[in-house]
Amino acid sequence: MTRPGQLVTFEGGEGAGKSTQIERLAAVMRAAGLDPLVTREPGGTPAAEQVRQLLVEGPPDRWLPLSEALLLLAARYDHVVRRIAPALADGRWVLCDRFMDSTRVYQGVAGAVGEAVIDRLHAIVLGDLRPDLTVILDVPVATGLGRQGKVGRQRYEQMTKAFHEQVREGFLALARAETERCVVVDATRPVDAVADEVRDLVARRFSIDLGGAAERP
């Protein structure tokens, strides 16, 4: 019988290592005989990738926070309808680099649009679709921004330190509020250690064999 599709999202501030950890988890899943869809936001479809360029390029004040949120939700709707929902319906795992919680935190909290406004927009765009598990990779702001470097920084990386501190606290507050769905992982450690924890977390949460990880204490 085909296993129902699962949506696992990776969240966190700049430089937390989301892309690296998704690829590591996807490799483990493929070795275990699974076929995960690896995708990202904003982006994931041709149209959504075009919106992404509008959002990540230019000066920090290019968009007002509500304008940003509306662009993100437009991209997310396209991404969900054209790619994520069909994959889940086919019983595939979907691993997504950022999803709804980034909008709640970046625009809703740090951008002061308000989480209630973002949640109302998500009710229209997502319906009852929610991640089955959200891995929040946590690093201090200075560490994350330091990993990104100073050359060719994208728009969000140019935001103020105070903005990024609000983002970090927003994710941690989300984890405290939604303990069943969200798990915080200390991403200051070496890549291999973080990858092992993520692998074990997924294996235990969904009772799947990822190379013996499910049996570890």
C-alpha cells in the first residue's frame, strides 16, 4: 500500500543551514528507498521562482511588509497547487525549504503585519494543508549572518540585526506554541551532528527506517 504523503518543512533564520540539511535528509531517504520531492519557497515552480527574484533582490526597503506577504502568498498558492499537493496526493514525501511559518515570522512578526492577518491569508491559500513536521534550525543571529558572508548578499540578509533578532525569537515562540508540529534543532553544531539529529527525529516521528536511526535512544 502506498504510504500517505508527508510534508516536512525546514525553517530558521539566515544561515541556519536549511538547504544543506534538506539535501542530507533527502539523500538518507533515497538510500532507504523513498522518493522525496525537494523544493523551496519562495519558488518551487517557474512562476513562483519569478516572484522569488522580486523578493530577494534589491534594497531592504524595496517592499512594504504587507506587499511582501501578498507576493509570497501568490507564489505559495502556485507552488502548492502545481507541485506540493499533487506530490502529496501521489503519496510522496515533500521536503520544503521554508513554507508558511517563514511568512508568519518574517512578515507577520518582524514586519509587524500581524500573525492574525497572515493566518487569514493562509486560510484562503492553503485551506487545511499544514506541515506534518516543521524542523526549526536555530542559530544566533550573528552566527547565521556570518555564515552568509558580506559579498553578494540577498535582500533579506541586508535587513537590520534587530529585524533578524525578531525573526529568531518569532521562530522560537512558534515552537513553544506548537510543540506537536515544531521541533527546534541546535544548528550551531557540525553539519554531520545536525543531520544525524534531523534523521533520527524524522525516523522516530513517522516510524520509518532510515538506516537504523529509528532504534537509537
